[in-house]
Amino acid sequence: MGRPLQHPSILREAALARIEAAVAQAEAKTSCEFVVVLAPASARYEGRALRVGALAAVLTFVVIYWVLRLVYNTRPDALYLLTEAMAIGALVAWCCSRLAPLRRLITGALARSQGVTQAAGATFHEQKVAWTKEHNAALLFVSVLEGEARLLGDLHLQQKAGESTLNEIQAALNGASDGDGVALIEQALAKLGDLGAKQFPRAPQDVNELPDKPVIRLP
């Protein structure tokens, strides 16, 4: 089944519309700005896929060579065997780079988690989250392959709301083992809206400084 945040339906148009509405609803009661960025993956992990493919090619060559020599007592055509091994290695590498379960299998949990953290940090600057007038915006970054989220608040939001409070909202997203991933994001945004309303209530002159529509970020 996997984590709720790993479901690819999070990236579909219907989910994006729900998230956009949740952002607008959360921002309606606070001067805070909330940016949601969804990523199919935080990194390409192509290097690992290539290494697994190369290993598969070597193992294929060695196994078939010795099976033909020892079991069938024949001398294999080295060029034909090499071509066959390379084709199998290329197929394995392609599968490992395209199929989500295999991509997770060849990348350790720590590497995936670090990838999400690095991508979220870069996205915070790319989306100009720190450029709001009151410096009270927050980025909610969700990476589907890894099934993890990062919640990064700007300076004044962290100071008034407390970093521990933001970490609790992030932990609720990352700790969920079942349920609808989009609903979890909606719940996180609702909590952010309540938090923002308490610390930064909306004023009549407030304007929307950052877009409500979720952004799709490719690795």
C-alpha cells in the first residue's frame, strides 16, 4: 500500500484543485501566505539505477558463461554473451529509474530523506517564500516518490508560532500510515490557517502575495 503521500493521485488535477481551495481557505483568516509544492520525486537517483544495471550486466555475463561451460560443456560466444548481458543490464537500469517501487528499493531511506530536505530547502528560495512583507509565509513541500513532506516557515512565523509547532504539523503528515494523502495535506493547511489566524490575523489591507495554486516541481 505505501504511505498516503506516496500515492500518485496527489499530482492529478482534481487533487490540485482541492489543495488550491484549501490554501485559499487557510489564508482567508490570516495574513500568512502558504505555498504548496508537489514533486514526483526529490531527486532522479539515476546514478544508483545505472550502478544496479551495470551489476546486473556483470552477473548475467558471469552466470550464463559458467552455466554454459560447466553444465552444457560448451564454449559460449563472448561477443554474443556480452551483448545479451548489456541488454539485460540496460533493461534493469531502465526499470530501476522508472518504476517507483524499484527506485525506492535501490535508494536507502536516509538518502531519500536527505533528498527531500535538500529539495525543500531549494524550493523555499525558488518560490520566494521569504519575500513576503511580514516574513510570515510557509512552504509545504510534498515529495511523492519518497512519501515525505517538509514544512518550512519564514522567520516571523517561526518566531511567533514556534518551530516545534510547525514540526508537529510536519510529523503528522510524515507519520500517517493510511488515509487520503490529499486530505492529509488539507488538514495540515487547515492547522496552518488556524495557527496563522491566532498569530497573524488578517487585516483589511492584506493582499495575496504568493499564488494559491500548487506548484509541480520536477527533479
